[in-house]
Amino acid sequence: MATTFEAIATVTVGSGGAADIEFTSIPGTYTDLLIKYSLRSDQAVDYNYAYMRINGVTTSSYSYKGVYADSNTPGSYGTTNNNLIEMNLTVGANSTASTFSNGECYLPNYTSSSNKSISVDAVSEKNASTGVGLYLSAGLFSTSSAITSISIYASGSLKFVQYSTATLYGIKNS
């Protein structure tokens, strides 16, 4: 079987920034979903975090575990029964100008009636020896409903800056 990727939607943040990036009305015609993103926030730090909510669910339906290397310091993190899933890094305003964090989020079997697994691979860039981070995480969204919408947002009252972008792909085995 050949695997095919189709871009379902791309969101690019315009001038003035945006508090979130949303994908709505996701069709149930694919096997898996993949989000590739390039993000930068307006917070005056090297980097901060982006989060994801699925189907607008804000209850304790998300759990995740991960590992990271942050400016030469490795570690791990995780939580259970959370109200969001961490998508990891977003480059902040103190990072090298015009650099963005990059990552991808894979959601296999997103229409099944079983809980949904999620994996994230993300990296920040600063063109310096500090303020760089690499993250890998695995998560679980506890629901029997198909995924029909995804919202990516910056932590707190932050905004994604202009040219931040995310593309949602549908993957078919055909």
C-alpha cells in the first residue's frame, strides 16, 4: 500500500499576531493526521510553550510524558489528567531575530472509537549556545470521539507573531 499525504489546511499568522491557530471541520476520510508547525511568540524570553486542545475539550482528558535537552541539560517531564496537551517549544522574542521553533505532531487513527495517541517532536533555534531546546513527547487524549478540530495556542496571554505557520496533513494508506 502506498501512503499519501494531503495538505488539509495551512494557517499563517498575519500582522498583529494571533492567540491561536485553529483547524476546524477536519474530515474523517484519512487514516492519520500530521501537523507541521513553525512558531514564534511575542514573549520576551528565549522560548516558551505552545499547547493543543482537541475538539474544544478543556477537561482532564490529556496525559503526556516527554524528554528534553535544554541548553545541554537533559531531563523529563509529564502529567496525567491535564486539561491540555503540551506541544513544546515556541521561540520567544529574545531569540535570534526571524528564527522560529519547528515541530510536528502526529495523531494516528484519529477517527477510531479508542483513546487517541499523540507524539510530538519539536526544536527551538537561537543561533547561540544557550536558549536552545529539543523535545520529544508522547501523549494520550482520552476520548472515544473522532478528532474534528484542533487548536494550537501560546501559553498565557501570549500571541504567535506574524509568519508563524502550521499545516495540517491527512495521511491515507491506499
